[in-house]
Amino acid sequence: MLTERQLGIVLAVVYEYIKSGEPAGSRTITKKYIKGLSPATIRNEMSDLEDMDFFYQTHTSSGRLPTAKAYRVYVDSIMQRSRTPFMEASMLEKEFYQPSGSRSTGGIEEVMERVTNMIVRLTNCVGIAAVPALGDIEIQRIDFVHMGGSSVLLIVVLKGGLVYHNHFTLPYRMSPNLLEELARRINTIASGRNWNDVRQVLYSYALTGLEEMEGICETAMKEMENLLILKNYRFFSSGAQQILKLPDFQEIGKIQAILSLLEEEKYLADMVEQCRVDNSLKVSIGNENYSEQIKDNSIIFLPAKACGQQAVIGIIGPLRMDYERSISILEGIVAAMEERENEKTT
């Protein structure tokens, strides 16, 4: 547990490093941030904070640099206080106009491309956006194949012949006949329709008369939705080349890690889905990320709405990201997107 003094020092060191890119020494902290204490007192506290894994030094005579743990304290403090918008939503909303001044009439793809380009221009980091494709995808058929015991193969056939499948385990055994009946009920509602149109009523309909199988129905529905969601996010990104200008990305390995992250998508899909379901800002900092490859990166995601669809927009950048500015930019863009949505419905 940090004392109030230690918290102030952690926030000061992180802020100084974000702004200057230089390690923060005790004299800098006393002159610019905490003027009521001597450099010696600050130096002792910084030593203790280094032992607590909030700071590190490149060599013994240098100032301190923040760790991911220190950035987390800084970001949490940002999220607990009100923030000044980076730009008025009405000003950002102009970005959604065509160069001629006429309103864009394009679909979700055009909006997402504009959003990611805007993020790149305002942050110099990678801009990313994602929308679930479920609203556009028509389900043709869903089948459950009994594989023995409580093991089941889920098969989902989408419009156009695209087939997804996944193995999962039921909480207890279910006869093949009951699995067929569950599939029949799901297909009665879902076949020929978009997922978003049926997901709310599907569970209660499928369970009617099968109340004793509630655990199995719930597991099957969850697996089906997870499969569709993870396979059907559409991602839009810009700015992969922009990060070459940042001093934090002069090593080729760090650039390759970002490119691999954008290509892999599964990890991003997991984060996007968590952000969309929780409907809240998500910030993953350094070693909080699942992969050692991106331990020097941070990812910010924020839920949004575009063209009547739920979306998520975000930033991928260095650990030394200006988090407050980046979060304010995303919040401003989301507000502009909401204004655009409201204008379209009036």
C-alpha cells in the first residue's frame, strides 16, 4: 500500500518521463512537482519504490524510470478523475464529413477507416477499430454432433457456406436425441436470420420444455456465441508505419511484435469482446499483455457505436504513451460518433 507521499512521487516520475522521455531524478521531482521536501527525502523514497518494483535504473547514478506497475498506478488515477476533452465533439464530428463538406453516406467500413486514420493523426500511434460481424451474418444451420460421453462438436454454417466448428464439453452427458432436439429448436429461430436479431429470444425458446437441461442449454449457447464472436470481428487498423517515427520503436523486434499482433487478431478479439461486453474503457499495460513480445506496448480500447452497430475503437502504442491525452482523444472521438449517430436518427 503506497503512502500519499509515495503515490505523489510515482505519479510525478511517470508524468515526467511521459513528457520528457528522460529518467527523473530527485532534484527534478522537488523542483517541478513536490517542492515541500528535500531531494534527499525524495531520493530515499524513490529507493524504496524501486525495491517495490515501481521504478528501475539503467545505471546506479541515473534517475528513475517507471515500470509497468507504476504506469498502472498512473492510469488508475486518470480513470478516477474527470478529464478535459481533447477536443469538442462537434469539432471532431467534422472529421466525418467528406472533403467537400457534404456528409459521408458510406457504411461501417468507411466510418471505421476514418476513425482509425483520425486516431493515427492525433496520437502518432496505431489506430484500431473493430465491429462484430454478427449483425451482418445470416445463420443457415447449427448442429451439435455427439462425440461420446459429454464431448460435443459444434458446427455453425453461415450464409455463403462459411463453416465454423469447435469442440466443447457439456456439464454432464446428454443423449444424441436431446442434442438433435436442441439443434432443431435453435435452427427454428436462427436459420435464415441475423444473430443480433435472435440472440435475445433464442435461449428462452430453446429451453422451453427442456428446463431440466438448463445447464446444457446454457453451455451450448455460450459456446455458440463465443465461436461466432471470436471468428467474426472485423478489424480496421492504421498507422503501423507511423510508429517508426517514435523513439520507442527503433528496434525492429518491437515493430515486428506490433505487426504480429495485428495479424493474429485472436488476442485483440478477446480484448475487444471484453470491452464490448463490459461497456467500459480497457487499458492493458506492458506485462499485463498476454505475450512477452508486446510487454513494451500498451493497448487502450473504448466501446463506441457506428452505423447502428456496437463497435470498439482503440490505440496500440508504446509503454511510454501519453495515457491521459490518448484516453481523452478516444473519448472525444466516441462522443463525435454518438453525435453523428443521433443526427442520423433525427
